Amino acid sequence: MPPAKLDVAFVVDTTGSMKDDIRAVKDSLFDIVDKVVARTKDLRIRFGIVSYRDHPPQDRTYVTRVFDFTDQMKKVHRQISGLKPSEGGDTPEAVADGLFDARTKLSWFSDAYKVLLLVGDAPPHGTDYNSLGDDYFPDGCPKGYDPKTELKAMKDNFGTTFFPFVCGCNPLVEKSFRSIADFVDGGRYFSLHEADELPEAILEILEGVSDLIEEDRRVLLFYERHDGVFDLAEAAEELGLELRVLKTSLSRLQELGRITRWPKGRPLTSDLLGLSVDLGAVPDALVGGKAFNYKIRIVNPSQVTVGIRVIVSIVVGDSVSEVTNEKHEVGPRSDQKITLKLVPMSDEKGKANIRVEVLYGSKPLAHEIYKTRLY
């Protein structure tokens, strides 16, 4: 099995107030990588960096700088160490430009899990993101980029393999950064107040993704072991996963190209489902054309809705006629009572047999023949 790939992009504010946070990440980088790799088997991890400052005349050094993905950790360490924070101008920064460059200039692997970490302590430009009096660009990014739009575009492009996280390094950015994170499915915001909290937050994020990668690896092994032919509910139960989680995992594996098609299902056996059926009673005497009630109790301990069929026939002498043939659905983890209104339509009188069959697919769950008399 080829190793899983993980691309991690730091989009980081490199103005002066961020120097302690950058230093904390630099000092903890190797420890972060070692712990993440240890959580996931055969993981190939790459880091990329987009540092952003501001537009002139607020900052004349640069707006953004891009360091493309590499799996050489010493190189990443040097790149982070080389991020020299500037003093900047007004309070808001070029957050939108940093996200735009992360989307368009980093060489994301299509078959990799993708994590984006936006780290900053100042809001984006524009009155949609701040109410500060010193915003030189109150209409937003002068290039027309928008942080929410950029993050949403990445989510749309990368689907369930993309995980965006936003770390606000002081209370000033909480409202704007949280709104960016909340704008996309799966986006999460981390509120930080001290520089030494940032490495712990990054480690928590990456370890969470590595746990998910390990979960996907288990699903992939199950898929390969069964040649892609299995029932989803059965697989979820065997793997100890919620059905929703299994389906999301399979979707990711498809997007990553690890599986070529959705699993082909096969019917579950009633033994695996754990279904049990209790049949009711039939009166000793029946009147032709007159309805009577017949009750069935079905216990379904499984996690799936089960379709059953109930067939009731009447045998009088040499003639057999069907009384009912109907389908019922039994909900997951339920103890359900079904009441059937049966009408024995027969002109013959005398001894009769009522035959009841309960089927799951073509497999009998219960069968009974009742001796009665038809008047």
C-alpha cells in the first residue's frame, strides 16, 4: 500500500507583532512533525508557507512570499526561521492575498490530504472584517480578493480532502477570523492568547488529521480485503464506525484516487443483522370474507432499516389462495409490532390451514402453519 500523503500549508502573518508566535513554531517544528508521523503509518508529509504582510504604502517590503511544498524538514525549519517580521503600517493586513497565493501558487498534491493553517493577529482589510479607524483599505483587499471566497474556492476544489483551520493570536481578530473559518464546511477556529499556545494548537490539529488518515487506512484495508464488495452497514459495524463516518471516509478515498469506485453492496444475512421474529396467533374459527387481525413482532438490533416481506396463504382442501403479500420496513434498533388485517376469501367450508412466511430478501426469517376451520 503506497504511503498516505499530507500537505500542510502555513498562511502566516509576518508583521512585527507575530515574531514570538513564529519563533514558537520554529522551535517546535521538529517535535510537531515527529509526533504527527508517529500517529500515522507510512505518512509522507510536506510543508508549504505563504507569509503575508500588507500592501504599499502600509508595507513596502512585500505583500506575500511563497515557499512551495517540500518534505525536507530542515529546509522548512530554515524557511520559518527566515521569516523576519516587519513593523507594518495600519492594523489590518493582507490576509486575502495570503489565502489567494495558497490556493493558486502552492503545488498541492491532488492525492494528498490537505491542511491549511491561517495564523495571524490582525483582521483582513475591509469593513466586512473590521471596524478599525486606521484601515487604509476600507473597501477590502485592493486586488479584489476576499478571504472567505478564497477558502470556499479551496474547499470546492479539494472537497473532503481539504481541512481549513484558522488560528487567531489575539482577541482583536476573533470575530473576523472565526467568520472566515465558519464560512466553509469543516472550518475550525482556534483562539490563542500566548505565543506558546500556537505549537500546541498546530499539534492538536495535525494529530486530529493524522487520526483521520489512520481511520481511512483501516477503511482502505477493509475495502481491499473484500475486493470492494460489501454492505456498508456491515462494514461500519465491523470497523466500529458510524455509517456516516464510513461513507465520508470512502468519499475521501475516492477523491484521493485510493479506490476507483464506490463499494458494490451485497445483502446482509439475517444472522449478521440479528433479526428476530415472533409470530402471533390465528383464531380457531374463521368466517370467509370476514377480516381478522394478525400480529407480528420484529426486533431489529442493527444500525440499518430492514425491508421484510410477509406472505399469508390459506389452504382449504386442495385449493391454495393468497391472503396477503406485503412489504414492511423495520427501523434501526427497534422493537416493532406489525398488525395485519387479513381477509380469508374462500367459498369452501371446513378444515383450513393458514400459512405465514416472513422473508428477508429470499431468506426465510419465520414460518408457521396454523390449523383452523373456515365457516
